[in-house]
Amino acid sequence: MKSLEELRVIREKAKKHVCRYRVHVCGGTGCTSSGSLRIIEKLEQEIKANGLEDDVEIVKTGCFGLCALGPIMIVHPEGSFYSMVKEEDIPEIVSEHLKNGNVVKHLLYEETTKTEHILPLEETNFYKKQHRVALRNCGEISPEHIDEYIGVGGYEALGKVLTEMTPEQVIQVITDSGLRGRGGAGFPTGLKWKFAAANQADQKYVCCNADEGDPGAFMDRSVLEGDPHAVLEAMTIAGYAIGATQGYIYVRAEYPIAVQRLEIAINQSRELGLLGDDIFGTGFKFDIGLRLGAGAFVCGEETALMTSIEGNRGEPRPRPPFPALKGLFQKPTILNNVETYANIPQIILKGPEWFASMGTEKSKGTKVFALGGKINNTGLVEIPMGTTLREIVEEIGGGVPNGKKFKAAQTGGPSGGCIPAEHLDVPIDYDNLLAIGSMMGSGGLIVMDEDNCMVDIAKFFLEFTVDESCGKCTPCRIGTRRMLEILEKITKGQASMEDLDKLEELCYHLKSNSLCALGQTAPNPVISTLRYFRDEYIAHIVDKKCPAGVCKDLLQYKIDADKCKGCTLCSRVCPAGAIVGSVKEPHMINSEKCLKCGACIEKCRFGAIYKE
Amino acid sequence: MPEKKQTVPFSGTKEQEEALLEVIAGLKGEPGALMPILQKAQDIYGYLPMEVQKMISDETGIPLEKIYGVVTFYSQFSLNPKGKYRISVCLGTACYVKGSGDIYNALMEKLGIVGGECTPDGKFSLDACRCVGACGLAPVMMVNDEVYGRLTVDDIDDILAKYE
């Protein structure tokens, strides 16, 4: 492609939808593992059987976000949202809706069918407060067809940048937009690009951090699976802005679908000349290579990632020098997160003021969150900065299931902290979250209820950090392990108050002395749970009790003699022979032998066994 | 910790070697090529024994110690092959108290390998795992996705015989 005109020809062609119906089926990892590919096959069969090939186009798209209700299928033009679709539903959908034009109401997302008129998706609780910017194309286009991306305005931004703007102007636009890094630290993107642009070198690099190692986070995965071209376009724009001709996307190997979609996208871009030499006939050249991770969380750290691309153990490096000066292969490099890149084309096309009009004073734009844990509507949401946690949990998320009480929300994964109920009304932005002891993080948001033990959660995160520590610096290598040992003692009821002092001291040391953010933030879950749930720690240490009923060593399993019918089911299933009693007589659990495995509670039909 | 008894003898074929050499030739010029080379080598061989690491070292000129350092750093790279049937013995508390430790030891004896290894014929690999949540069936072991419960040491022979 040698000119913007050619781009526009492709766009116009792609916008003409020949078919009466377009059926979007989610092909993200979540829905795929629930069988969405078989649904597509069944759809193809039924459509053929009904002679509807000319009327219906099936498009495998990216993630719609409402993962709790997958597999998901949306029929356009009506926008009918079919949820939890099963193979056996397909014949009815095809014959009733696609052939006869009657929406199959009983298979639609329940919330849309509560009234006479089918509620448009944008008005449901899950979607009405969302504003999809980074996710705008996910679920709308086929990620494996570059024409569809071009059809919705893709590569216009790159064309504008290369033909109408100077590198300095591009950096100014990004700076004015207020975009901050979406990987977790929130560093101003424009400033990062400006530093790299200012350094002279014979080669510079643009890198994309697609390692997404936080457990519970899948925002980047969805963008890569649903709209990979947005990332490619943005990286090319960044290359122009800082003076680089080569980019690398470092994607974790645990995302095979994302890797596949990226490979297809890169090849299609190269075929159309949107990557390679002389893009849009302007003489600018840029190419992108894919590098796979190999299962190391630490490689999500900036310098560790670059060290890994260089073919080494993924160990971080001391800074200064910062990557903008000496990064990949010791050349000036920028590294941005997938979601950060996903915002760039829109900012170029719609202008920085548009982006800055969303969000709060210091945190502009939107943020994608992966909602998980004890919440009804698990999935992916994109909301303007400044939305409160209460809105996310109670409205968008549909509340905590089973009538349980909200206890805390964890953001930032193993580097983050928990937000308790008292802060539910804090508007979410980078600085507010830091002020209350948490952090934005990459976007994983795990909701916990009254049945979760906060000490156990802190221990869980430390187990992860200990495993993933690269071992290079002493504070992290040894400090995290010592912290974990103390947490294990606490959860077993073997700790003293001196241990708690030691734990806090270790937190301080790791924060100030670790080489990289993995070690520096490893204490965060401990610090934030100590801040808001100190009473739970004290209960474990002093009273040897776990208030939430989680830490096994502190629990006693007991049988309520009034409810026990003496059916002997529990004593028969007990692996330790800890339950005694005669038939028809109330049974008793010997706490010395009891392993607290819970098999008896599962078997009891009278609810006579409880933990305290 | 028990001494490593034996590893699966390396049985790389000529085709695999040619495939590996092709991969290396294609990637040699790339900066930082070691990671993609190791990833593709593991695709070809299923794991990265010292023999394969040595081949890579000879072809690329990268010291063997460095390659070994990279292989042992990343959890995806495996020095041991996984067998056709992956045996996972639960050593969680409930199972342990019911004798899964004895089952684990018996398996090691019968198969002639220690935990983490694979039998010489590539059939069985053995690992310990934490609780699989089937404590009512303790002691428990899994072979691929099949769960076997209420095990005794005597059951092992029959179970192993089921797998071709």
C-alpha cells in the first residue's frame, strides 16, 4: 500500500456488509474453552442445512467482556445477545431468528428480557457504565482479517501521523492526552516517549509488554486476541515518534491464541505494506518481531523483559541507566503495555482533548479491569477513571453472590493491596489508590467476601512471589522467603507478636532495598492487609483463631449433637478415623485426629457439622 | 531427597536433529536468538536434555553453562521428559496420613525413577502434587486425567497394567 487513498478503498469495501445477518461469536480463550468453536461449527452446519449461506455471515470475534455468561453470540443488526449458548440451542436460533426473523427470547441474556421490549445491551447493568476505548473493537470485528480492522477506521491514525505530523507533534499529542501507562505503574506515556526520542543512537526499539503475569488479569490477552492490529498500529506510531525502526512484542507463551492472532496480524500487515519499508510511500520503515516468554513472572518487569529478549535469564538490571537511554541491546528503548498501546490510535484520530475529557484530573481516559473472585458478573469491563469501587462491585459486577458480605477488593495482583468496604466510594484513579495503600496495577480486580481470610490471602501472594523471585538480589530472594515463613507460622497459630514486628520490619527492608519492583512491591499485600485487617492478624497470633474460618490449623470441626442423627455416614468417610459414635447416637469428632479435610461436612445431610 | 536414579536415555532421531539444525540456521543471525531456539527445540524434542543443549551450544557458539542457566531459569523449559502417562500422587495431608507416601515410594521403586523423572521407555512420568480435593477417596493418585482413590500399595500393579 503506497497511499492513504488505497487504505480508504479497502475501508469502503469492508464497510459494505452484503449479508442480512452478521453473527458474532466470541473466540476469546474463555469462551473457546466453553466450546464456542463447536458452536461456530454447528452454526455453519445449520446455516447450510437451511440454505442461508448468502444471508448470514459468521464472524469469530474477540472478547465481549461478560465472561461469566459465555459462550456468547450476538446477532446483528438487532444486537441480540445470546448467552451461555449450547450446541443444542443452535437449530432453534437458526430457524427462528435467522430464517424467520424472530428473536429467540428465552435464550437471550436474561437481563435484556425483563420487560416487553428487549433491552439494548448498552442499557444493561453490566454495560451501561462502561466506555470501551481500548476494547472498542473486541467483539465487533474479526481479529484475523485486516480488512475488518481497516473497515472500522484502522490504520487511519498511522496514515495521519506519517503524512501530516512530525514526531514532536505526535509526542505532544500523547502528552496532552494525559495517557499514563496501563501496565500498573502509571508513568506518563508522552514523557517516556520524549525521553527516548531525545537520545541519539544508530538504532532504537519499541517494545510491547504482553507478558501479563498477574494471576487474575486477562485484559491484555483480550486485546491481543480481539484487536491485535490496534497494538501493531500503535507501535508503528511510537516508532515514528521516537525514531525507531524495529519493535518487539514480548508475549507470554501461556497465551497460544493471542500468539496465533498476532502472527496472523503481523503477516497481513506486512502483505499490505503497513509494516516493512516505505509505509504509505513516506519512506518510513518499521517492522515488528514476536518474542515468547517462557513462564517467568519477573519478565513482566521492564529490564527483565529486555534481558529475556536478549536471550538471557530474565533478571532485572539496576537503573540508572533507564531504558530510554540504554534499554534493549543497550539502545534507547520504550516499553509500553498492551492496553496503553490500544488507546493510541484513538487519541491520534480523536485528539488529546477527547481523551482528557474522560477520567479524573490526574488520571485521564478509561481503564480495563478483569473482574474476578466473589462477584456475579465476572469478566472484562472498561470504565472511565473516577468510577467508584462501589459502582464496579454493586452495579457493573452485579454484587457479591450468595448473599455474602463484601470484604475487600484486591487490585494490582501480588504487587497490590486490598481495598476494604470503608473505601468503596473512592473514585478509582492512580493516585487515590496509592493513597489508600493499594495501586491500580494492570487491572486485575479480585473481590473477596466474609469467607476469605486476609492473612491467608497475604500468604497466598507471598507463596507466589517466593516462587517467582529471580534470585538476583538478596532482599527479595531471602526476604520474601522469611516473610512467607512468618505468615505460615501465623496461619498455623504458632506465631508471637515479635514475629509480627519482624514481618513489618522485613516489609520495610524489601521495599527500600530490592533491585526491582517485584521485590519492592512484594510486601504490599502484607502491608495493606495489616493496615485494614490488623485485628485478623492479632486473632491468629494471640487468640489462635481464624475469624473467617479458613486457616485449617486454627479450626475445630465439631458435630452439633442436637442435629446429629447418628447415621454414621461421616465416620465412614473420615480418612483419619477421627469420628466416633454408635448408630443412631450423636457422633463426636476427635480433634487430635481430625485432619480438617472437610469430607464429613460434605457427607452430612443434616447440616450437623460445623467449623469454628 | 532421593538420589536421581536414571533418566530417559536420550533418543533423538536424525529427523529431529535436522529440524533443530534448520531452526538454528534460521535464527542464528537474530539478536537474542537463544530463547526462540530453545522454545523450538523443546517443541521438537519435548524437553531439553543436556544432549540437545550441547548441540545448540556447538552450533551457536553460546557456552553450555549459559544455555543451562537459561533453561533452568524458566519454568516452561523442562530438563526431564514427561511420559505418555503422567502419574500424579497426592501428598496432601489427608492422603499422606492414609499412606500415599507409601504409594509414592512404591511407585518410585516399581518404575525405577524418582519424582520429577520419566521412565526410560517414555511411558510413565511421576510427580507429587498437593491436594486434588478428593480427600474422601484418600489416598489418591491421578494418571493423566483419571483419578484413582482408596489406593493400597497392592493396587498399583493392576493400575499400571491398564496403560499400554
